[in-house]
Amino acid sequence: MNENKSKTLFERAKKVLPGGVNSPVRAFAPYPFFVEHAQGSKMYSADDTTYIDYCMAYGALLLGHAYPDIAEAVKNQLAKGSLYGAPTEREVEFAELIAKSSPCMEMLRLVNSGTEATMHAIRAARGYTGRKKIIKFEGCFHGSHDNVLVKAGSGATTFGAPNSLGIPEETTRNTIVVPYNDFEALEETMKREDNDIAAVIVEPVLANVGLILPKKDYLSYLKKITSDYGAVLIFDEIITGFRLALGGAQEYFKVKPDMATLGKVLGGGFPLAAFGGKKEIMQNISPVGKVYQAGTFSGNPVSATAGFTILNILNKKKNEIYPKLEKNCVELKKALTDSAKAHKVQAQVYNIASLYQIFFTKEPVTDYACAKLSDTQMFTTYFHELLRQGVFIPPSQFETCFLSTAHTEDDLKHTINAFDKALSKTAKEKTS
Ligand SMILES: Cc1ncc(COP(=O)(O)O)c(C=O)c1O
């Protein structure tokens, strides 16, 4: 047994990595478990513990860990080289497959992360419209670049303020933050800004403040109002892409934006993302146009091979994969809802496709402000008890849980049992 190996590793890590981690979401008290290996639905820690994983690398692993076909394809590619700095046939066939799968993607460019994808999509929209300002929504996360790291202020329709040190006010002055699901607030902002908005960027389903679903017709309203005011509508589908359906939220809600960003699932577990959309916008990207964008690792053959492999699988098996994921997710949602009721825990549970989350609050959650009313202490108790029961979920109330095709009936049974124990403990600690 290696009971304390994670603790020891964390102490070492803190000396060389800020907070002991390479991305802040991975840190939780007293210390995160360190992963030794993973397979299918499970992660195995350095302490010899096993977890059923509902984080799935923050949604990236739709087919679970170490999916054999992807591992095999990548191994074959590695033997032929990992990076060329020159184009390959693989990039072309992969881009063709993305364009076929994602409704708005007439043209696209491959990049390495979701952050890069949204940054370049916004630049493309600004270049195309010749305008500076963008609108984003409270609680939407579009990666960690300067333009979009603006949190909800009290005056949601006024100019945003940076929520990270190191971002100049001059940058975020051009980012306007509006509450999600609020038709009037957006309408007023568009009117006030009088054709000065280059782009409206949105997570079609909010999955970075827990899980928040769009109100009926909200996404088609976004389409209409952006079109009325000549702004580019960007769906950030880094999470919803290939999760809600093969064609993401665009297919699920039947709304086609001007541009979209894809990532996570698209890379088959490797660093890869894409931005794209209408040809008339994408044709402004260098070298054909004057919007500059470049990347040493963009479209590298290893990531492109992993992505091409998973997209082929999803195209072939979509009629089997998506209904099964949804059915399993509905089962987990029902179990959580029933347990919360049984233990008299005030909670809201939401799900869509293979995403679900519980909020510890008595009111429905329709936007960021509602989500922030949740009892995060209760969530922490729930999270730690699940962990004790061998179930790993993202450690924050303001994340979302993800299923994969690797989760088995036995996994679900174990999880449902763990939910009940975790909610029982949460209820007891709340009243004590
Ligand atoms: C909706 C959304 N957009 C963009 C990003 C940034 O992606 P990456 O972490 O690959 O830079 C994320 C990451 O979680 C995301 O959830």
C-alpha cells in the first residue's frame, strides 16, 4: 500500500508548481489524489485507490480513458513522427470530417486548446466586422485569455472589470458582460452599443458554473438579435460539441451560429481544438487574409490522428452512443433527485445528454447569480463523501459532471449507492 504517496507528491509539487498543480481546478483540500494510471471508467491513484471517474478530464473523454482504438492509432502515428511543420493528408481528412459533423463549420482551423480557439474566433470576428467590442455572459468560461476573463460585476450590462490580476483594464473595457437567459438585458445592451458589437460569444449550455440550461428559444433569440445588429454569433462548444450530439448544441437545439469553437472531445484525449464557421469570416485568416493566427503544434499528426479516430467512431456509432449516454445520465439524475428528497436536502439537479450536476440551493438555477446562492460547504461534504466511496467528480460546485461510454451498469449501481451515502452525510452535517 502507498497510502500517503499523493500527500508526499503534493508537498513536492507545491515547491515547483504554484499550488502544486498545472491547472487550478485540479487542486482541492487537503490535497488531490495523484493519478497512477486510468482505464475505461476508472482512475487508479498513486495511493492504490480506485475511482469511478465522472470528471473525465473535464469532459474531454467521451469514450473513457485509454480507449484502445485511439491508443493504437496514436502509437502507429508516433512511429512515423510526431510533428512535421508541414501539412499532412490527415489534417485535410480530419478537417473535412469536422466540417461534415459540425453544422456551421464551412471552414475551420485546428489549434491546440480551447483557450486558443476562442481567442482566435474573437479575433476573426473583430477582423471581419471591423468592430472592437464583444459580449459574453455571466458565468460563461471561454478559456484563460485576457478578453474573456471578465466575471459578473454588479452592473452586468456595464463594461466589465478584470477578475484576474495582470489583465489591463483597457483590454476588458471592450468586453461587456450580460446575464445569461435574460432576453431584455441583451436587447438593451445591443441597442445601447448601436452596431458596435463585433461578436456575442456564449456557451450554449453553461457548464462552467454547474450546469445551466438555456431557456426556451433563448439560443434562436441570440441568433436573431446578432443578425439584426450585424454581430458575429460564436457558440463556444468546447464542452457541448460532440457531447449534446455529434453536431453539438447546434444540432441539439437546431440553431446555427456564424462561428463555433470545438475542443475537448474533439482531440480524443490529446491537446486539440478548432475554431471555424462561415467561409466569408474564415477567409480573412492568414495567409489568405489579414487576421493573423499561427501555431507550431497546430494540427500536429498525433492529436489530429486521435481526433480523426474518435470522430470516425462517433460518426459510425452515434445512434448507439448518444441515446445510451443520455439514458445513463437520466438514471443518475433520478437517483440524485430521489436521494436528495429522501434525506430532505434542498437541491436542484439538472442534466442534458451526458452532463449532470446538483446545486445545493432551494431555488431553480437559471443563471450565474442563482448558481452563486448554492451552499458550497454542503457541496464540499458531498464531494468528499463521494471520494471516500470511490467516486470522483469535479471538486467544485461550479463545474459539471460527465459520463462516458465506458461507464458500466455496475459503475452506475455503485455510484447511485454512493450518492445516497453522500447526501445522507451532507444532510447530517448541515443539521449538526
Ligand atoms: C466552454 C469552454 N471554453 C473554453 C475552454 C478552454 O479550453 P482549454 O482548457 O482547452 O484551453 C473551456 C475549458 O474548460 C471550456 O469549458
